[in-house]
Amino acid sequence: MLVSKKYEIYSGRRRVSIQYSVSPLQAAVDYARNFGSADNEIQRIGVDCVSWRGAQFKAVLVPELDPAA
């Protein structure tokens, strides 16, 4: 069973979105696809980063808060 986690998507130092996905790479790909881009236009450049038309998008896991805290 795949579990979605919360990822922040960054373009440079600027947070541009929050995505729920099974991996950071998939979260970044999903964000780029929101622009209507075809899969072959999105270059995977790491385990958490993609490039689309010159822009780079990086996904960062949002830590879950401990409910006991």
C-alpha cells in the first residue's frame, strides 16, 4: 500500500505549492504537469527535482507533527 505524504514544492528559495504524493520526485512531476505539460517535456534531474522549460522544481518533505507533543 502506497501512502501519500505532504511535500512543499520550491522554485529556487520560493515555495510555490504543496503536493501530496508517494515520493518527492512524483510530487515535483505532478506540480510540473499542472501547467499542462507533456511528460516528455519534464526532465528528472534528481530524486526530488525536475526541470520544465528552464525552471527547476524541488520537493521537500513536510515533517509530521507528533500528536503526543
